[in-house]
Amino acid sequence: MNLIALLIGLAVERLATHLFHWRRLRWLDRIIDAGFSQATRLGNWPALIPVVTLVVLLVLPVFAIIFSLGETLQGFTYLILAIFVLMFSIGPKDIGEEVGEYCKALESEDEEQIQSAAKAIIEAEVPADSRERINRVEAAVCVQANNRLFAVIFWFVVLGPLAAWAYRVTDLIRRRAVFSAARDEESDGSTARIRDAAELVHGLLAWIPARLTALGYTTAGHAEHAIAELRASNGERSASISEHSENLLARVGVAALALQDLPDETITERGIRGATAANKLVFRELLIWAVIIAAMTLYGATR
């Protein structure tokens, strides 16, 4: 049933683009901020404790719904609930939509719009150099595809809708923690500790999906270059678990693109071609995953 719900959910997610703004869940920011505020008062406690507690509290409502419905949550009822949870677990923003906005900004040559659109994809400060920005955007598309889509699919398949929602909660907390730490640079360091703990929790859940996604890039793109990067060691022993996963996704994804500069190609044309190619790579991998999931569904139905 989970696999059927996943296939239907992915189809709906591709078609109902006008509903994307519903799943950004901005109202959860206040709850997360309140949790951070309480955590800063517990300066002697390991930051991991309040972060995990906050994850549990945000997962509990979905667990309560599933538990309270009990045996009635079967068949069509379970299918609808699973699709609903999946829709809110994917995202919060659609990477394809953001790539489209970035390409439109490049075409308009409006530097302010370009910076804004690129920042939404990179989720960090945008390099001033145009060539470096292009490279960062291409890599970020490959990274964000795992954070927003493939990791959710993985946990949904393995443990069901509750696990997919739990992963999304860790990502929401991580995003808010990074934002709070950047805004509160003059703090006593408690916000930074919470950010590091949030990134650790999210990184642990993203570790396996990140490697499956990187493996998928070798199939969906230029296999020879991608496999070479997949086998290579990044040599960054001091990097966190999240940074290791993101660096792997960026390296393998960009290698799978195997883009070369074309003669007489402008920097704007190169930026559009690179971002579009990265988005197409993600879409091809999604199709591969969908085919595998469909085959698993048919195999389970025939047993």
C-alpha cells in the first residue's frame, strides 16, 4: 500500500504545482523558534537533547492520528492519509520551480533577481563571480534534490509516511537553526550549538539516501565521470556528516552532467543550460526511482 501511495503521491506532486505554497509550513517556524528559545536556557545540556525532543514533539501529531485511527486505517483511508502526509513531507519548495525562476532571472539580466533566485537554490550566500555562481547553482540542485525529494521517498518506502514526515521535520528544524544562527551571530554560542545538533540529526537521516541518490546520478547522467567521483575520497576529515553527504552529491551530480563550454556561448546561456541540465538530471533519476518502485509494487501484488 505504501508503494501505491508513493506512486500516486509523486504523480499528484508533479501535477498540482499550484498547491506547493501550502507545504512550506511557515507556521511551524514559531513553534521551532519557541523550542530554540527554551533550549538556549538549558546551556549546560547537550544541544542534541532539545533538538531530538523538538523532533519528537512535531512528529507526535501525525503519530497520534495514525494510532488513534488504528484498525480503521486500512485500504482507501490509509491510502489518502499516506498521500496527504507525503505531499507535506516533500519540499518545502519545488526545485524545478526554483530553477525556472532562476533561468527567467538570468534571461532578464536583473542582478537582484538573479541573486535572489540563486540564493533560494543554494540556501547560502551567492558568490559574486558569475562563473562560480553557475557552478554553485548546478551543485546545489543536485544536493537539494536529495534533501527535498529522494530522502523523503527513501524513508517513505522503508518505514512509511511517519518516517517521511520525521525526516521533513528534521530538515525544517535544520533550516530554521541555520537561519537563527546566521541572524544571531553575536549570541553566546548557544544558537550555533543548536544548529550543529540539528545538522547532525538531519545528516544521520540523510546519509543513506544521499548515497543512493549519488548512485542514481551515475545511471541518470554521464556514468564514467560520475562513477569516478563516487569512488573518489573527498579527503575532508574535519567535515561534518552533513557536509560529507552534500559534497558527495555535489561532486557526483556535477560530474554526471559532464557539461563543456560551447563556442560563442555567453555566460547567461551557460548558466541557463547548466541549471536546466541539472534539473533534467534530477527528473531522470526520479523516473528511474518511479520505475523501480512500480516494479516492486507489481512484484508485491503478484506474490
